[in-house]
Amino acid sequence: MNFLRGVMGGPSAGPQPSGAETIQKLCDRVASSTLLDDRRDAVRALKSLSKKYRLEVGIQAMEHLVRVLQTDRSDSEIIGYALDTLYNVISNDLEEEEQEENSPKQVDDLGSQFTEIFIKQQENVTLLLTLVEEFDFHVRWPGVKLLTSLLKQQGPQVQQIILVSPMGVSRLMDLLADSREVIRNDGVLLLQQLTKSNAAIQKIVAFENAFERLLDIITEEGNSDGGIVVEDCLILLQNLLKNNNSNQNFFKEGSYIQRMKPWFEVGDDNCGWSAQKVTNLHLMLQLVRVLVSPTNPPGATSSCQKAMFHCGLLQQLCTILMATGVPADILTETINTVSEVIRGCQMNQDYFASVNAPSNPPRPAIVVLLMSMVNERQPFVLRCAVLYCFQCFLYKNQKGQGEIVSTLLPSTIDATGNSVSAGQLLCGGLFSTDSLSNWCAAVALAHALQENATLKEQLLRVQLATSIGNPPVSLLQQCTNILSQGSKVQTRVGLLMLLCTWLSNCSIAVTHFLHNPANIPFLTGQIAENLGEEEQLVQGLCALLLGISIYYNDNSLENYRKEKLKQLIEKRIGRENFIEKLGFISKHELYSRAAQKPQPSFSSPDHMMFDHEFTKLVKELEGVISKAIYKSSEEDKKEEEVKKTLEQHDNIVTHYKKVIREQDQELEELKQQVNTLKSQNEQLQTTVTQQVSQIQQHKDQYNLLKVQLGKDNQHHNSHSDTVQMNGIQVEEVSKLKEELEEWKNKHELLQGQLREKDSLIEKLKPLQLETGTEQSSQTSKSSGLEHNNELQKELEMLRTQIQLQSAEISKLQAENQKLQVMNTSADPALGDSSATAAKNLELEGRLVQEVKELKSEVKALSEEKASLKQHLDSSNSTVAILQDEKSKLQQEVAESKKEQDDLLVLLADQDQKLSALKNKLKDLGVPVEDEDDIESGDQADEDEDGDEEEQD
């Protein structure tokens, strides 16, 4: 209750109702009032009280507010008030200042408890998803904020409810397409909370086209120059892609990596970057690293690395790397990003080796970065990033390793001293007074030797000039000299890691190391002493180095054979003590940190002790060295014999593998030959089957011809009637000729009919022109119409006859071709006697001649057919012209008839008027002449005029 009093502002003075009573009355009004306006006013009042009396409103009004959301959906104003009130009750964002002053934990728990009450009924979340679909601003915006607050308070539970809700995630994705920026931006924040640590929802959001929409928003907002909206979109993209292989693959396959390139286009003037731009660019670089992280599956990482190279993203990052005026934290993150883009990708590593800094003269980017790494004035995080970049450049890159080591060899060192090489920088850092430079250079050089026995042997040739007048010293000797001088722990740890990496799996390097008589006594002395906690790590590494010298010893030096070194350990150190000191490495806290991930990340330079790749080497060698220490000389001999036997066995196995590989190749070739022969055999069998059938057909034809030739010999007198050759009788040819004659006659008859029709058409034309009077034109039109109808009928008959004729002609042509085929298929070797052969030749000649004649006749018929078609076309055109003229004449006749009828009506009216006038005149007593008298008088006048003219 003390908390309630604090929230309500202390005890009330006077009879005024308390806040709880007011809230109770308002809740009663919301629950019981029948008027919408009353309920709306009550909810508005609850909203105003919800910030100050959060607990009371949450306890008393939440149920009524949910009921309002269910029942008053038609009124957007009351829905908006209810959503705002629920948001004030559930959200903790509004009272951050009060939380800092008064019991923040209790207020946080309050929001979480109210959220739990609200989502206890899953229908409430589903109802909220439905309200978020509303386009009304006063409903959608508070709904988005409330749902975001629910996800912040009880994320996993609300995610599960949304996930099982039909189209739940899809409804929320529509927020990104809202034209109102406030809702769109809050929608991005909502999706941030929704996609946290939920791979299923992340996949659904990604496949709902989230990448396309978010990248469009980033582009619209100005990429890295945009505001906090760009930051929110980038955080959402990281949620969707981080540790989600499916979404990463979808992002790459959708060609979205190419759209990231414009993000890193920075101008020449890089001064005065805003804090928001730095934040945005930092998140963009982190997003690139998410796609190529070493923790991703190797195949997915490799494909993303190649895509970044092909689209020019790597080139753009290298431009930022070599640019001036870039903020230090952005430069550091860019170096880390480039490191992971090139890690283990030969193509990208080769490109990075070719990048030059814009200096005079140009220097390789690797050299410029190494200069920063061994410079103690550079920031610690930048030096760590450069080391990581160098490690990634050499990771699985034997070509790059060889180039680095070659800069240390005597034959490739620049005698003029005009340019500084990578090897010179590493040696300078290795022997500088800065312990961090010593450690970084030692680890970088160890990575140049990683899993490369050839380079380990070549590095033994490196000679260093320590001082004027003294002979040069090998690099191996110089490292052991510095180690024995008692330098800083960090320097010694770095040198010991370099020596362990160098000597592992390289017997020649072990021999060179043992050749220096001071090395073994130094190691045994370091291991045997009881030093402080800081020195225990050095003791463990010395034990590891001594163990490597035993395990990879080829017994070439008599004084340092395996057995003698183990006896030395037994006498000076003790086996148990040696194993205990060796275990100091893996038990160290910094060892466990370094083993987690490849990138060197240390809180301070003092914690920079172990390298990630070196931890793998320790894990590999710790067990075998422990076993090797306890083995006796007899066991060593047996082990050597076993090794030799295994080597011989491996050689035999390799030989047999080679033989088996060759036999497999021969077997494949033989299989291919067998398949080829099988196919050829099948083809030959098919050919044989076809030939057998053809032979059988020829036999049948031969027997038939033989029988027919026998009949010809018996009936030689009637040979002109029944001559038969190749299975074809001459009667068929004569029938064909008769049919041709019939068709010729029919053709001539059709041509005569066509000519008659043409003459009729010619006669019709002048008749049409000579029609002067209307009556005669009507007569000619009717006769022309009759003739036209007759012509149409006869033309149709001609067409049908021509079609029949063409069908018969084609039939004759087909029979003719059949005759030719059967003639050519006859076997020439069937004739048994000269008389039969002569008779066959004569028949063949006659048949060929007749066939030629038939062809010519068919050709002539086809030409005549074409001419008939032309005549028909011309006749059709003439008929069409006549029909047009006929229609015109009919129209003129109708018009003239109409005019005549009008004139007759007028004349009848005039006659009636004249007769009426005459009757009136007669009634008045005026003498009136009849029409007959007038006509006779007019005739007499004409006669008199004619006589006068004759007299003249």
C-alpha cells in the first residue's frame, strides 16, 4: 500500500474521491453505459489517468478495455483511446525517469505482469493483430505500439501466439508498405522485437519480401547518410540474417548482396562525419560480416565471398581501407570486415595482395597495414584488427605464405633499401622493444608457416645482421637468444608460439634447434624452476616446445636422441612435473578465450597471450607428447618400426590405389566400348531383319513373275491382249487412255458452254447501253437479271465439274506414279531367256512412252483447268458489275415512277380547278370554249403559219 500511496500522490485531503474510486466509477461507466459517447468519455478519462495511476487502471480497467476493443470496433476514436490506455499500462518506456528514482525493478515487473495477464487469453493478441490491419491512423498506430510493448515484455510467448495465428506475421509485414512514415518506422521496431531469437519467424519474414522492402527504405533514406530509420532497418536485417543459414542463402540468391555496394561509396571529403552516419556505417559493416562469418557453413561463406568480389563490394571496402579522414572505429571495423571477406577465399586473397595504397611510390596495402601493426603509437584495437586481417590473408593461402616468406630470404631482399617489405616489418616488430609488437609479429610469422613444411625449411635460411662486425645469425638462433635474455612475458609467449609452430611436423627445423647446445638446458631450466603464476604460462610453453623436439626428432644428432632427451626430463624435471607444467597451457583462462573464435579480441594488451590457431595446435599435440614422454626406448623402437611399416603400408596402399585408379579408367573405357558395340549390334540386327524381309518380297515377286511368264509362253498368240510385265497388265493402260479421252471431251464441252455464256454476257452489255426509255430499261433489267441467274447456276455447275475433273486428274496422276514405282521395282535378273527379255524391254519402252504421254496430257489438262478458273473469275466479275448496274437501274425506275405519280396527281388537281372555273364562267354568262375547240383552233393556226412560210 505504501507503493500505491506513492503512485497516487500521498493521502488525499478533504472529501475528494481518491484516484482508485474515480477509476472504479469510470470502469462502471464503460461497462454499464448504453450510449457510445458516455463510454468514449469514460475511456478517454481512463487514458488520462493511466500514466499516473498505472497500477489501478491496469487492475480495474484492463478487462473493460478489452471488451471495448471487441464490441466497439465501428468507432475508431474509442478504440484508439483503449489501445493508448493499455499501452500506458503495459509499457515501461513512459516512466524511465521515475524508474530511476523509485523502485525500477518493481515497475519493470509491473509491466511484465500486466503483459502476462493480457496474453493469457490468446484471443486478445489475435484481436490486436486484426486491429493493426485497420488503415485508420488512430487505430493502427497505437495498436503497433502496444504490440511492440507486449513483445518487449514477454517476447517468446507473444512470438508463439503470433506464429500460430493465421497470417499473423504477414499482417505485420504490411506495416512496411504503409505510406505514413510514423507507422512504417514503428513497424520496423515491431519487427525487430518479433524476429529476436526466433528462426521460424525470421524465415517467414524473409520470405514475405522483407529484404526488398528494407533495402528500399534504406535507399530512400539516403543509405549511410540516413537517420535513425536506417539504423533500425539495419538492426532488423541483422536479426534476420545472423545465425540463420536459410535466410543468408536466400539473401545471396536474391542478389541482395549487390545492393549493399552503394552503402560504402564515400566521397573524397571524409571530414565531419555525423554520429548517426558512423553508427549506420558500423552496422552496415557488421551486416557484411554476418554473411561471411567464420562460424557460418564453409560453403555458404565461400559463395557470399565470391558474390562480394564479383559485385565490387570488396573493392569498395578496400577503397575505404586506403582512404584518408575515415574515423578510427570505422577504419577498424572495415579492416575486420575485409579480413573475413578474404578469409580462405583464394580469389579474394589474390585481389587483396594486389591492392596498393595511394602513396608515392605506391605501396602494397599489406605493407601499410603491417606498418600500423608494429607501430606502438597506433590504437590497440586497430593493431588487433590488422593482425586479424593478416591472419585471414594467410589462411589456407600457400601462395600468400610463400610471398611473405620470400621477402625474408636473402635472394629477394632489396639491397638498395628504397622500399620496405613485409618480411622486414615482421622482423623489425619481432625484435623491437615493444612487447605487443613482438607478440603480433611472432603470431603473424607463425601464420606464414601454418601447415606448410616447405616454408618452415626455407625460413631456416634467413640470416640476420645483429651488429656491425659480427657474423650474421639465423632467425631461429636470434629467436632463442631473445628468449633466453629474460624479456617480458608477452614477448616470450609470442616467441615460444612461433617456435612451436615452426618446429611442429618439421624434423629438419627440430635438428637445427637442437644443434644449438644452449637451447635444451634453457628449456629444462625454465620448466624445472618453481616460478610465480605469471611464469607458469611460459613454463607450459617451454614444456610444449621440448615435447615437440622429442616427438618430431629424427635422431640425427647423437647427443639429442629421443631416449636421451626423455632421460634428461626424468632426471632434471620428472615426468609427472613435466606433464603438469604442460597442462598449464590448456587450463589457462586466456587460452579458453582464444579458442572460441578466430578474431583476436582482448580487453587490454596485457590479455593478449594466445592465438586461435595455436590453441588448435596445442590440442593436437598435448596428448601425443604426454604419451611420447612415458614411452620406453623399446616402445620407441617399436613405434619407429610401426611407423616404417605404416609408411611401407601407405606406399603399398598408394601404389594399389594408383593401380585401381588406372584399372577403373580402363574399365570405364571398356564399358564405353561395350555400349558402343551393343548399339552397333542392334543397328546391324535391324538392318539384317529389313534385308530378310526385302529378300522375301523379292522372292514373292519372282515367283509371281515366273508364273506370269509361263502363261505368256503358253498363250503367245493372245499376247497382245494379255501382255503382263512386272505385275501390271496393258489393259490398265488402255483404260486410262479411254478415261483421258472422255475427260478431254468433257473438257471441250465445258469450254464450249463457257464460250456460250461469254457471248451471252457480251450481248447483255450493248443491250444495257441501248436502253433509252424507262420502260425499255426495265425490260432489259429484268432480262439481264434472268440471264445473270442462269449464268450463276451454270457457273456453279462448271465449278463442280471442274472440281470433279481435277479429282480424277489427281487420281490418274497417283495411278501413274504407282505404275512407275512398280515398274522400277521389278527385278532385272528375272528373265530366263532372250525372247522374254526382249519382250520385257519392248513392253517397258511402250509403258514409258505411254506414261510420258499421260504426263503431258495431265499437264495440258492442268493448264486448261487454270485457264477455266481465269474465265470463271472474269465471269464472276462481269456478273457482279451487271448486278450493280441492275440495282442502280431499279433505283432510277423507282424514282421515275414516283415522279410520274406526283405529276398525275398535279394534273388531276388542275383539271378539277379548270372545270370548276369554266362552270363559274358559264354561270356568269361568259362564253367558254371547250378544250377540243381550243385544240382545233390551235391546229388551224399552225396550218396557216405553215402556208405562210411556204409562200415565203
